[in-house]
Amino acid sequence: MARVTITEIARRAGVSKGAVSYALNGQPGVSASTRARVLRVAAELDWVPNSAARMLSGARTDTIGLVLARGATREPSVLEFVAGMETVLARHAQVLLLRMASGVDEEVAGYRKWASERRVDAVVVVEVLVDDPRVALLGSLDLPALVAGDPGLAGGLAAVGVDDGAGVTALVEHLVGRGHRTVGWVSGPAHLGRVHVRERAFAAAEGIAVRQHATDLTGGAVDAATRELLGGDDRPTAIVYDGGPAGVAGLSAIGRLGLRVPDDVAVVVWGDSAVCGVTEPALTAVGCDVAAYGAAVGEGVLGLVGGRLRGGMMGAVPTLRVRDSS
Amino acid sequence: MARVTITEIARRAGVSKGAVSYALNGQPGVSASTRARVLRVAAELDWVPNSAARMLSGARTDTIGLVLARGATREPSVLEFVAGMETVLARHAQVLLLRMASGVDEEVAGYRKWASERRVDAVVVVEVLVDDPRVALLGSLDLPALVAGDPGLAGGLAAVGVDDGAGVTALVEHLVGRGHRTVGWVSGPAHLGRVHVRERAFAAAEGIAVRQHATDLTGGAVDAATRELLGGDDRPTAIVYDGGPAGVAGLSAIGRLGLRVPDDVAVVVWGDSAVCGVTEPALTAVGCDVAAYGAAVGEGVLGLVGGRLRGGMMGAVPTLRVRDSS
DNA sequence: TTGTACGCGTTATCAC
DNA sequence: GTGATAACGCGTACAA
């Protein structure tokens, strides 16, 4: 039960602390016989390095920081993303420090604090915004940062994104192939980077007109947007909803209007999740493997800390899963 | 940019490191004039304590550890719980270390590692099981632990739970009041502590018979359980589903059987979430404010670290929100 | 090839 | 009361 330190190992092995450290870390500078003796003693005593001492001496904390907006609570995939990322970190003996923030200001303050306290080796920024103030700050702060989002929005920071352009292409192909020419889109807020990227991709798509209604994705807002889209004359024959919960709300709203899915209106969700498969009808969805994306981000941030990553890359490609709603 | 240390402050203020530390931490042992001088110098230099050094010297890391099962990814309320908890921790200058585990063994190994590395001051155990091996381990490990769950399942560990008995009472009252005498329950796995507690509460309830189908809550399992419940002769007039996604799947299954909600079968969900309010019909749900519960657990674990908490207590009481499905 | 000293903040122990 | 000193724990640059 008594805590074992390298001093104790050094005493028992009859060498200095420094030699013990070299031996345990596989560094050169000790003879093979000394190394073997030290390793044997350490194993006998069940020695485990004190993490605080390690963080203090080395320049590394083996810790990655992640700040989530409190509003991210709604998104069902966030935790899956975190899980994918943490799996990679754990495999490389890194730990994840998690903080929730009520707004951008609080988040920025958190980054400053972590940087000055030397709490983390790097941070991951999620749900990047258009002209994101966090990106601006982190560019000037002495804290390595990886943006989990489109490299074009990362302002020069390292980034690992999802190829939403490819997702839009797949979605448009699917809809056009089924004869849809006018499509509604009940999207998340326009300042979200993801929404911005898709906007441009939709605008560039040929053979289809997209009518976007940016909302906060609450039930009431989705209902209102759906009614507006379907209330006019030249109504869309398909509607895209951002996220499973919004898709469920959309199905309900369409049903209340006396329309049927997919006969009267087709429905597609951006961002596949478990709930998409259990609605009636089941929801066609486009989305990537969120856990795999999180893993790619985890690899990315480790590369950043290790000096191996530069610039941006795509970590996942969304695919279309066709179900009954389209 | 150059990092400021207390040694530097001591040099500039003309005192020793120790005196600086006492002054900065409001400890007695330095004169008022010395304290003022030290504080002024520290403020001028923008000094911030290095977290690693603080963890090393003190016996505390100001870190709370939380391990989530990878399967918890499905539960929409988990992140909200974490958010509520982290908010309290942040307010007390504590940070949250998050780890995902694939199984109980991996989780237990993680606790051992944290304990031996002195990574955290305490851990929070969520989704406690009947005869939980984690509880058994943590009781013998030198690592303070708080069980987020029923004190009766905590095996002597400190616990902060949800009063599910009160929730069952509210639910039974509601159903009996509407004339239901036979109720189906598509529950989560029977080895979950939460399910176990509700089982006993349902068994003790008078005036109502509950037919439980324990499932893994996947879409297919919910569908099968619903069909079994509604296929027989003496079929229940109401069904309780564990969780919003299961409720959505249940609605779909009931619809496919040609039955209507709530006219033919009433539906109630255990565990309110955003999706319950946007289905058609909207789902009656019983559940507590998960963020508030998380906050209570956060307070609890801080009390545990501070030596102020003993035994178990209830951190939240579920309430019934009646919507259109019952 | 091995030993020594230093960094970092807190705190127990000591000298005045 | 007031303040200095040393120890904690590890990694590593440097001296021996």
C-alpha cells in the first residue's frame, strides 16, 4: 500500500534516481545489466509513475482538453464522437479533460486558463462557427489546437473535418434520381460552420433548388419551418432536416398537415442516429460514422502534439442510408 | 510569454518561496506588508500556478474522474448529466477527467490505474449494476468513489441517487387514475440497478399488474417486445418504455399493429427528453431534471473529497409530464 | 556508464 | 508572530 517511488527503487537496486529513470523509460545511458535489475525491482514493487511528477518534469501532461457547449447536449451524436476520440487517446496513454461552457466567452476563458496552468498539451475545438472567435484566440495563444471541422473554417489552425460536400453530392443525387427538383431544408443556425459549408455545396449543386429555413432545431421551430415550407404554392417535394430529433419533429409536423411520407413529401435527415431507424416510416439519413470521425480527430490531435500534423485533412465521408422516408 | 514561477516572485519580493506561497494562498505566517508586496508582484507578473506542481506538492489533484460505458452513447441524457456535474465542479475549480470503457473489466482497470497514478481525487460511478463488481473493487481501493445511483446498490460507498420509487408511485397513480389495470413495461436490461429498483417498486404497487419485458432497447428488441405484449388475449392497455428512443420505436411498433395511441394503447416513457415532446402523439414521460441530478452528484463528490459526505442521499425526484400519449 | 542538480508549488519543521 | 529551509516525485541536462 505504501507508495513506491523511483528513489525507493534506486535504493534497492543500488543505483541513482537518474539511472532508474533512464532504465524505466528505455533511454540509453545505462548498462543492460543495470537496466534489467532496475526493471525487475520496479516490477516487484508494482511501481507506477506519479502522474503529477511526470507532468511537472516533462513538458507534457499527456492530457487533451475538450470544451463542449452546453447546448451540444441535444445532439445525440456528440457523446459518440467523444467516445471515438477518447478511445484513440486512451490507446496512446493520453487522458481527456472535459469542460462544458455556456458560451464562447466562457470557452475562450477556459482555454486561457488551461494554457496558463499548463493543464493540457492541446485542445480540440468542436462545432466551429463562421468567423469563430475561438479560432482567432487559439491562433495567438501558446496552446496547440485542432479544429474538428472544415479546414476552410480553421483560420490556419490544424483541422480534421467531415467531407460535407461529398455528403451533399450523395444527397442531391439521391433526390434528383427520384424526381425531386425543389427541396426544403430545415437547418441548424446559419452561423454554424457545418451549416455554412452545406449551404455553399447546395448552392453549387445542379438540377435542384434548395429553400433553406435556418432554425434552432427546437420542436416548435421545426414545426413552424415545416408549415411555412409546405404552406405555399410551389411547395417542395422533399425536406431535409438537420439531425434525428428534428427529423422526428418534422415527421410529426407533416402528419399534422395531413400529408404522408414519403408519398406526398419525402424526408431526409442530415446526421444518422439510432432514432432514424425506428420511426414510422424509418428516416433516410446521410451521415458519417461519428465514432470513426472522433477517432480521426483523436489521431489528429496526437499528431499535432507530436509535431507530425500540419494543415487540414478530411477525417470522414458521409454516406447515404436509404430507408422508407424518401 | 516567459513562464512566471513563485521563485521569480520570491526573488523580486525579496522573500523565500515558502513565504510567497503562504501569501498567495491566504495562509497565516507572513506579515501584512509582506503579503501585500507579494500579491502586488504576482499580479504584475500575471502569475498562474502550474497545475502539475500543485498536484505534486499537495495531496490533491483537483480532478474528478468519470468513466462512461461505451454503450451509454445511446442514452440522450448522459451528456446532460455530465454537463450538470461539470458545472458544479468548474465552480469549485475542479476539472473532469473522462474515460470511455468497453466493459466492466476495462473500467475497473481504469480505476486501478488512476488510483496508482494519483490522477484523480475521486471517481463517480454511473449506471450502477446489481451486484456491481466496480462497487466491490472501489470499496477495497484507496480511491474515494461516489455512486450515482440508488444507495441500496452502493454496497456501503457514498451514493447520490434518484428517487425512482417516487417516480413509480407518480406513474402508477396516473395510470390507475385513467383506468389502466394491466400495464406492459419494455425495460432496459434486468441487471441495471435502475431497472432493478423500479421492478421492486412496481411489484409493491397496488391496483396494477405490470408485465415486464427486459430488452437491450434496440429498435428490433422494442418492436418484438411490443408485439408480444399486444399479441395475447389479456393485453395491457398501457405500455411503459425505458427512454425516448425506445418510446419512438414503441409508437412505430404499435402503429404497425394497427392500433392507435392513446385510444387503443397508452404509452409512457421513463426518462423525459426532447424527442418525447415532438413525436405524434407527444409522449407522456416521467423523469427528473437530469442536469440538476448531475449537479447534485457533483456536489456529492466534492463533499466526499472534502470529508463532508457520508452514506447516501437522494439527489433528484422524478416528476410526471403528461402529454398526449396517455 | 553513472551520479548530481534543477525545476515546480505546497507544507512540515525549524530558527529567530 | 515572522520568515527561511527542505522535502515531495519524476525526467533530463550536465558533470564526473
